[in-house]
Amino acid sequence: MLPMEIWQGLLIPLLGTGLGAACVYILKRELSAGVQKALMGFAAGVMVAASIWSLLIPAMEGSAELGRLAFLPAFIGFWAGTLFLLLLDHVIPHLHLDADKAEGMACSLPKKAMLVLAVTLHNIPEGMAVGVVFAGWLAGNADITLSGAFALSIGIAIQNFPEGAIISLPLRAEGMNKHKAFGAGLLSGVVEPLGAALTIVAASFVVPILPYLLAFAAGAMLYVVVEELIPEMSAGEHSDIGVLAFAAGFTVMMALDVALG
């Protein structure tokens, strides 16, 4: 049975998704293109900073006994995470905002369902990242503190807020009632605490693989950033808002990790 503070940490990102999805109750229409770019940029910045400070650096510090080869578990884990997301990207049917053609395996799912699956795909590595950091704390890893694990949860929750809104508001604009649109937005984030809990259980059986799992989550998250978030924040008419929001997200997550970790 996981301690209560672990469950609290795992549910914080879902709270962020839920608050974002709840925008359907206060906003009457979809977010403007500029706001969407800013939110995508901010989310990308948070994920890049989290990948470096919360995942890759602890992975290499946890392999310090390997000497000059301390990078090896991080290297292997990073590539494994990247290829894992590449596989999911080609297998799971999903549709990105403003895209005309769905990605993944061909299926007859409605557009609304594939929009939810697109954000759900984003959330898989985020849930794993939160889970593996808490697993490191449970295992007694000196490089991972409880406050640092909560810093990552809070950072992921902050960037989940726009993801919840970006799912629920378009669904509402297409005619779905507010409660169902909110439920769809929230549902896209449920995979995070589930994935985090499963990652903790897996890590508890094989503690030596923790550096690999940390880097695996980093590789998976950066795949999402480069493959999806950066193109979305740069699409359409040129604007600097996405880059500035990226810098804001990066520095917020960096500050959270260093100050609390």
C-alpha cells in the first residue's frame, strides 16, 4: 500500500487537468490561436526543464559508481523512452488540434474521441515521470527528495491546466454539453496517476533500474515536446508568444525543482 503522501503527489497533476477542463463552465468559446500557442509553449518549457532537472540529472547522479560511464543508463533509458513513444504514436489513433488527418492506426473512432486520445498520449510519459521520481524517493535515493518529487508533480499540474482546457473547450464549441466536455477533458488526465502508480510498483521490484526509468520518462517527454508541442506552438502566422511562453515554463519548472528539491 502506497503512503498517503504518494497518492497526494500522484493526484496533483490530475487536479491541474481538471481545473483546465473546468474552463468550459466560465468560458463561452475556444481559446484564441495566440493563447493556444502560449499554452503549448509553456507546457513544452515545463516538460524540457523537468526532463533535465528532475529526470536526467538524477539518473546520472544515481549511476555515479560507473565513473566515466555514468551517462550510460541515462543514454539507454532516454532512447528506450523515445522509441516507446514513437511506437505509441504510430499505434494509438489520435488527432491533434487543427489537424485534418488522424495519426496512428486507421480506425472509425469519432473526431472527439481521437482529440482526447491525443492528449492522453501526451500524459503517459508525464505520469511515468511523476511515478518514477516518487519511486526513487521511496527507494531511499539520496538524490531525490520528497519536496523535489512534489515540485515535479506541481510543475506537471501547471502544464496540465492548458491541456485540460484545450480538450474541453473545442468539444464544447462543437456542441457537446458542458458536463460531458469537462468529463472528456478530465478523462484525458486519468492515465497520469494510473501510469505513475504502475511505474512505482515496477520500480519497487527492480530498484537498480531506477536510473533507466528516470531517463526513459525523460526521453518519452521530450519526444512529445519535439514531435507535437513545438510544432503546435509554431503553427500558423509567425508569433514570438510561443517562444516566450516556453522560456517562462522552463524557468518556472527549473525554479520549482531547485527551490523545492
